[in-house]
Amino acid sequence: MVMNYKHKRWIVKSAIAILLMGLVFCLFLSDSTEYEPGLQQQPHFPEKSLDSGQPISVPEDEDQDEIPLPKKAVSSEPPISGEEDRDRIKPPNKGKCNLFVGDWIPNTSGPIYNESCPSIESPQNCMKNGRPDTGFLYWKWSPRDCSIPKFEPEKFIEMMRNKHWALIGDSITRNHVQSLLCMLSTVERPIQVYHDKEYRSRRWHFPSYKFTTSVIWSPFLVKAAIYEDQNGVSTHEVELHLDKLDDKWIDQFQNFDYMIISTGKWFLKSAIYYENNEALGCHYCSQRNLTELGFDFAYRKTLRYVMNTLVASNHKGMIFFRTSTPDHFENGEWNTGGTCKKTVPVKEGEMELKEVQKILREIELEEFEKAATKASRNGVNLKLLDMVSLSLMRPDGHPGPYRQYHPFEHSKYAKVQTDCLHWCLPGPIDSWNDILMEMVVNG
């Protein structure tokens, strides 16, 4: 009995030992499979993005579950016309784009201001004066080989803190200033701080930005005695001193950070030309015993004198020379019943410059090219604003009969003075500021 009991006890102990050894072996085998020597457990991140094939960059302070996968771009903008879409996918400016060669394309957003802008003078406020069509408001200038954004008033005026702009020239210059003021008025209303007796030269200040804008009436850029009323009726030839710059601008131009000078159409008027206070000759003065020299003689001589003075001036700002813009009088001129009835832009090549405009333009480009060479050598920043082509394609943008308040209110057959030279506001001239924005701020 005793031996049998001892034998059973030994069998139980042996079984327990075998079970313990098996458990230890299993634990050892499990450890060696889960943690191999020399390896560290890695967090499970995606190795590559789905779209780019590049490693995902993981910010150190983000949780793993919050790391976004790359998303494909999805357009949220509504469909636009084919021409607008073509403009949007143009290549960006690469330094060789001609901003003045292009097309007018549809612009569904329209102007950034309306006829309520107080800076618009009545003869250019076409909508308030009763112009019935509005299609002329929905076009944008689009350079052919690049894209320019619309004028950004906030960005422009911020960049112009403590600066002074001056636009110097004739009534087209005044037209341009009104456009610029209306665009900037969407940010801050300017305060008029100066005007001359006729309100032709004026100055405005934007107090929050210490930004100043001036318009200086100087239709010839040189000294001139003008004998005509506001309707253009003359009692005497213009007396033009080709060797004396107009002191209204030349005495203060060094104070301007940016200036735009222009002239043109006024040289077509009947005039007597002087040098050293002696008459050299004239243009269109058959009643005088003077040599007919022609407007081209005076125009070339004036531009050469003006530009030579500027490029030798050591001016530290930016100077623009704007080419003269064409009119669109058809079947007559401003004083012989000419009209402009088109309501849409034309394409390039559909309309030709008039002969006198071709002469003005040829002189402008030749004299600018000569001056630009000297300016580069002297460190003067002289640039060209060539608005001829883009203006020629907008015969629809003028006030026409709507330079007056509701001209056909009493009779649809009323005979009224038409304006096919200046521009409706808002209107095509607003695109001039898009170009300025590109050249001055973005450029």
C-alpha cells in the first residue's frame, strides 16, 4: 500500500513539472516571435500620398488621426463664358507680355462702382443722364499673352501710402482721374483740398492713407494762351510758346511720386507758334501773314522738349507718358453732326485710326523711344501707357448724346451735341487702372 501511494505521488509531481516546463516554453516562444532582437515597433503611417507620389509631411504637434490626406482641387466657382474662361487660363506675366495688345472679353461682374460716385462729372455720367443700354459696362480688357487682375482698390491705396499721384494733360486726363477716384472711393472717400478758379486743376487727399491725387490742366504741356469757352468756341488762335513749359506742372513735378503726362488733340486747333516770344509760323491760320508749319511740327517739338526735360531731371519717381486716344465720331465731327451709335466693342482690325491720329501716334512713339533710351541711361523711370488700340476697339463707350441729362425726354428727334471722345463712367476707361495696377503694384 505504501509503495503504491508513493508511486502515485511521484506520477502527480512529474505531471505538474511537465506542465510547468511546457508553459515556460510557450511563453518564451511567444516573446521571441513578437519582439525580434534589433527591431523597434513603428507607427503605422501611410508611406506615400495618393496623388503626388511624395512622402507625407507630418507636423510634430499633430495627432496621427488628424493628419489630412492630400485633396484634389475642386472648382467651386460657377461656370463662366468661354472667353472669360480663356482669359483665366492664360499664362502669367513673364516679363515679355505686351499689356496693350489684346481683346475685350465679357465681364459678368461689371464695374466696382456705379453712377452714384460723386467724383463723376455730369457730362460723363451716362447712366444718370438716361443712357438706355448697359451692355457697355460688362467688358474687360484682356492682354493677349498674359492675364491681369481687375483693379484692387484696397491693395492699390495701401501701396500708395504717403505718395502723391499727378495726372497732367487735357480733359481725357480729367476723365481718367474721375475713374481712379471712383474706384478708390470704394475704400475711402477722398477730400478735395484744392481747385483752381475753373475747377480744371484739382487735388484730393485720402486722410487714412496720407495719399494724394492731383489733376493738372495743361492741354499742351507748354505755355499756351487759349481763347475759347467751355463749348470749344474760339475767338482767337491759340498762342503756343514751344520753348516754355507750362509752369502749372513743371514748377512742382519733382514733388510727385508718380505722374502721367499726355496731350494730343489740342494741337489740331488753329494756333500761332512762338519761340523767344517771336512768331515762327502757325497752323490753320489763313487770315494771318504767317508760314503754315502744321500741327505735326508743333507736336513733335513740344514732345521732344517735354521728354528731354524729364529724362534730364533726375526725377526719382515713376513717369508715364500716355498716348493720345482716338475719337469715334462718324458721319461728321463734334461740331458737324458726328455721332457714335455702336453699343458693343469691335474686334482688332475692324476699325482704323483716322489719318490725323496716325500722325499723332507716329510722333508719340518716335519721341518716346528716343527719350526712353536717354532715361535708361540717366536712371529716370519713364514708361509708356499706349492706350490707342484698346481705346479704338471701344466705340460703344462714349457718352454720345448722353453727355446731357435725358436729351430725348421731350422729343426723340431732338438735335443734341454728342460726345464721341470722352468716356462714360463707369466704362472702358476703368480698365486703364487695371493696367496701371499691373505696372505699378504687381509689376
